[in-house]
Amino acid sequence: MDLFIRVMEKELLMAHFKKTQGQGCQIDHQQITKLERCLSLLELLLLHRCSIGINMATSSSSQLSKVVKRQYMELPQGDKVQVMYIWIDGTGEGLRCKTRTLDSEPKSIEDLPEWNFDGSSTYQSEGSNSDMYLIPSAMFRDPFRKDPNKLVLCEVLKYNRKPAETNHRLTCKKVMQMVEEQSPWFGMEQEYTILGTDGHPFGWPSNGFPGPQGPYYCGVGADKAYGRDIVEAHYRACLYAGVNICGTNAEVMPAQWEFQVGPCEGITMGDHLWVARFILHRVCEDFGVVASFDPKPIPGNWNGAGCHTNFSTKEMREDGGLKCIEECIEKLAKRHNYHIRAYDPKGGLDNARRLTGHHETSNIHEFSAGVANRGASIRIPRSVGQEKKGYFEDRRPSANCDPYAVTEALIRTCLLSEDGDEPVDY
């Protein structure tokens, strides 16, 4: 059936091509309509067969015909542009979005108007005073509606124009500007797990577990890689959008994957990772599954999910930079509790399920560092130890961390030399 669908899609595309190119050939419009209807029916049958085959709950929206949608998405939109505003909700990890029409394509953030939303419906305000402001902060191409339409990541301000409780971008940007001359670079390794809408891991047996961990990390083959189509779709969508995604791989637990974003300088790290997460959620929505950033989605002898953060400055990257790296690690050792609180949206409670000292993690209660040690809080790559320059990896941040909070904490401790359990108010 899969091959038959591909053949029909080719026939349909050729018919549309002839119609749009005006090749002087006789177009049978009734035949095109029949092909579209038949292809839509076959798509639904295939989706139903797949859902039965893997015995996993998928969303009803994923079973809507993409062929029917396509005929509307191909309609011209004139000079108007659709701009999707994206923001972080009151949970500190959930994303929300809504779209508005602009009269022309925005060329920069300055071309985008502020907007507002009902904060009482996003865990961000009370109903009696619910207006919140969306402040456009970073703009990307829209891989779903395509050019000239845009995705816009926004900061959230309360009714009094002060930052919302989960708006960590404002303070992150401030400290990044304070150390701009040191050129802080970040790279974040975002792990996630693909689940059905019922919370069951994608591709896992309905009553039981897959084989033990071992063959799945960077695995190849239908019995080892669960959900590669989703990963590839997300990768390409990020590249189209302009997200600085630099790689992807299957992770240790089946149905768990990772993508990497970076190197990004300063505030752009948080901007690009949040938009990459948004795109992943939207891609999974189209496939009818869920991307989970839970740090420990499956209890027991299964790996958790983190967001390992690689960090360097200009001095670290130059000859002799290892000395600077070691000085930063000494500062981090004295401020472990502060970083644990900053590294997940629940102040360390989520990470406590993951940082057990097992499954390639450190113990949440102890700080440790080492060369090529994936069981340490801070890992110095072996190549860095040999070349005496480069970067270090903080392995403590959880998969659902706020990258603004993580990168801000690293700057405060390593470059601004803060100590104690509370950040300094500049």
C-alpha cells in the first residue's frame, strides 16, 4: 500500500504540474479530483493500519488528510504575512502560540508589533487582571507555512510591564551584555522521548518492554531506531527556519533521541533552543505523537533525559585555556546547589529523579568533575585535556530546563564570579 500511495502521489503531482505550467496538454480536472480523494482515503487507511501495527495511541488530528490541507495551503496569500507569536507559559516549560496577519513581510524584530494574551489561561495571571504583553525578541522563517511567513519568539511582560515569573530571558540578556567582550559560546544537547498520546513510548510493546539498553544508541534498523521520520522532519524544519541545529542521534533508551544546537553566542542560545523545541512539538503534532522533555520518563533501569550544556569563552578557546576552564570548575564546585535549582523548572525536583549517580549521571547531592567522565557533574572532553584549550560540558541540566536560566547561571558563576545561593541583582 505504501508503494501504491507514492505512485498515486507522483501521478497527482504531475497532473498539478501540467495544470500550473500550462503545457498545452489536455487536463482532466475530474481525474485530478478523483486522484485526490483516493489518495486521501489511502492515507487514512495507512494511518489506521500503522496505529494498529504499533498498538499506540495517536492524536485524531494526525489522521486528517494532509492532501486536503495541501490544496488550501497552496492558495496565494497576496501581500499579507502570517506571523506566529510563541511564548513560554507559566509552567516554565510549556509553549503557547497564536497567529496574526501583517500587511507586509517583517525584515527585523523592530517591524513586529507588541501583542497581548489572556494570562489566566496560561498559568500566568488571575482572571481579574489577566492581560499579558508579548514582546517580539527573535524572528525565524516559518517551516510550516513557509516564506514569507514567520515564527517569532516573545518575552512575556505582566500588566505593569515587569517580566513574568517564567520570563528568564530579560535577566539572561542583561548578564550576557555584561560579558559580551569575552565571547561566551554555548552548545546544548537536547534529549527527548517520543510518546504516544497515552504516554506510552513510541514503538514499545503495549504490554511489556523492549530489549535492554545497548543496541539503540546511534542505532540503525527498524528494531533499533524508533521514530526516525520525526527526527528527520524536525532536523530539516529547523534548518529551513534558521535554527542553528548542528546534529542529531538516537539515544541510549529506545524512542529517545537527541539534537544539538550551537555554537551560539550569548542570548541566541536560549532563543534557538526554545524555537527548536517549538518546531519539534509542531512536527510531532503532525505525526500524532508527543515529544516529552521529562528528565526521567520511564522509571527503572532506563536512561533519563538531559540537556548537557557545553560552554567556552574566548580565553578558554585560546592556547593555555585549560587553566581558565579549571578555574571555572572550582567556582562551580562552590555553588552546586544554586545551579541545581536553576537547572530544571521545579527547582531541582525534576532532576532528582534523573541525577542518581547511575545511567551516565552524577549524584544530585555531590559535585564532581573529570576528563571524559560521563558520570561527573562537569566533563572535560579528552581532546580538551590533550590540547590544553577548548570547552567544558555541564551534564547537570535536565531535558526540560530553561536554557536562559542555565546559560545565565553559568555566566554569573564563571565570569561574574558570584557566590552564594542567590543571584546578584545588577
